[in-house]
Amino acid sequence: MATFMKNLNRVSQCEDLFREQSLGDVGIDGYQTKYILGIDEDGKGISQDALAKKIFVNKSNVARQLARLEDKGLVRREGNPSDRRGVNVYLTDEGVKVLREIRRINADWRERVTADFTEEEKTELVRLSEKLCENATKIMDGGM
């Protein structure tokens, strides 16, 4: 099982590098794309705390990375009207453009990394990876 987890980690690291190389002119790294993907483009935004939980990172990392993305004009932060201590995060128009590009890059990655898989193998891989994610989430939520 250790080899399996090592392989998953390698795929994830390669995906981050692929996104980073593909987004070179935007100036964000593969890790920061997770933050952009975690913020809905519907205009409702998300609290910094909810974003931390959604992408499984600690709150201080969220604040630090959002400051960098804000400096690049991709996100904006506003006080939460229902929680004086809370901060909500929204994508800017430029952030929405980058989000759409990230989604395109992710689709390209999936096509390339599974190019020699049969449709059945792709389906089974998705099923098993979803099961892994559910279990991992339960563990982090204290349910397992």
C-alpha cells in the first residue's frame, strides 16, 4: 500500500507542475490553483474558514495564499456581514478567467494521464478514487 500512496502523491505533484507550467504567464503556482478552484464563480463567495475546510489546508495557509492571489488581482476579500471576525473570498473577473483556464488545463491533464486507459478502467479508477476521497474525508472529520 505504501507504493500506492507514493504513486498517488507523484501523480498529484506532476499535476501541480503541469498546471504551473501551463499557467506560466498568469504567475500562479500549481498549489495556488487549488484555492481558485475552491472558490465558486457564482458570485456568492466563500468564507476563509470554509475554504480551508474545503481544500484541507490550515487557516494560516489560506490567509497567506489568498493575500498572494489578491495581489495578483484574482480574488478579493471582504468582511463577512454576519460574522465580524469572518472574511469572505470572491473571484474577480480575472480570477473567473483563470478558473476557466485551470479547468481546461485539468481536463487536458486527465485526458493525457489516462490516454492508454480503456473506458472501463477510467470508470473504475474514478469509482475507486471517489471511495478513497470519501474515506479520507471521514477520517479528517473524525468519523473513522
